[in-house]
Amino acid sequence: MRIDIISVLPDLMRSPFETSILKRAMEKGLAEVHFHNVRDFATNKHRQIDDAPYGGGAGMVMMVEPLDLCISKLKSERHYDEIIYMTPDGETLNQRIANKLSTVENLIFLCGHYKGIDQRVRDLHITKEISIGDYVLTGGELAACVLADSIIRLLPGVLNDEQSALTDSFQDDLLSYPIYTRPDVYKGLEVPKVLLSGNFQAIEDWQHDEAIRITTERRPDLFEKK
């Protein structure tokens, strides 16, 4: 998989991809992540990429031309399955979206900044808009890192235990059941006996029941999706 991320501040995003699972995914050749600075596509000597909005109002808007030039260049080099704009008014990221995006080959993430981007960029290029929550960040860079992590970890061969991703929270629209490891007893708190029983069917039943209980208590809205 290849992900191209377009940003005003590409250096802000490099660190998450230089450690842990994301780094290993790239070292194994399972994922490529490339950063593109919008200012490299500015057409004036001041490398201007933002301007005041028509009609007035607070804030600045990312200009159409530098973004169009950058995206058009990338599109001329390969086919992209989705061109995604990270924006608070996009579809809220969930596991279903991450699962689907993990099956494609090439993606572009466009990180919004300032007040947002010229609408014509959305009209010309954007195929999908994604938000990571009902709040506003300084820019789309951190959101792009979250989206990339949620996708790359699902690629075959990235996790040492591929079954682990299949039992994550939200995979079945359920939150995760409680998990334990050694010691069996700590400060008077015991691991549930069923987990020590060796009865795998009983363990699976307990895990499922606990997932339903926790989801009912914390996120009953998830049942509405079923």
C-alpha cells in the first residue's frame, strides 16, 4: 500500500512513522508513506498557499491552485483508489472505514489547515472526506496520522499476530472484553476462573458475554448499527 500525505507541515507527521508498528510495516515493504509540502507547488515568489475568503469572514483559506497542482501531479503518476480530505465535517472514522481502506493500493490524504480549503479542490479531486471526531484541530496532520495507523496495522503481515486485529474493539460493533495476564492474583484481585480453565468454548462464551455487557454499559449506540 502507498499513502501520499499532502500538508502545510509535513515534518509534524514524520515521527509516528519512524517507530513501532508503522516503521516495521515500511521496513517490510508492506506500506509506503510519502509526504508532500503544499508550498512546493506555490506559483509566486512568496510561496503563498493561503488567502482571505471571498465574501469576508474570519481566517484564511488554502488556495486552489497549489493543491490542484500537487494532486494532479500525483494522479498523473498512478491511480488512486481514494483521495481523502481530513476535515471536521467529514464522515466520522470507524473500524468499518479502516477495514475497507486497508484493502486498496493507493491513497492520498489531504490535510486541511487554516479555515479550510477552497471548495473547488473538493469538487475537482476529493472522493472521500473523513473526520476523527466532533472537534477541531489546528490542522489535519494529526488526523491523517490516526487514519494511517488505523489502516496500516490491518495490512497482512504487519502485526505479528494477525488474529489480534480481528478481535479489536469495534470489529463486530462491540467493545473489547476484559483481558488479563500473570499473576493470577494481584492485590486481592483474581483473574476470572474461566480463563484458567482450559475450556476454550467456555472462554469464548465468557468473552462474548463480557463484550456485550461492556458495550451495553458504555456504547449502547453501537447496537443500533446492527
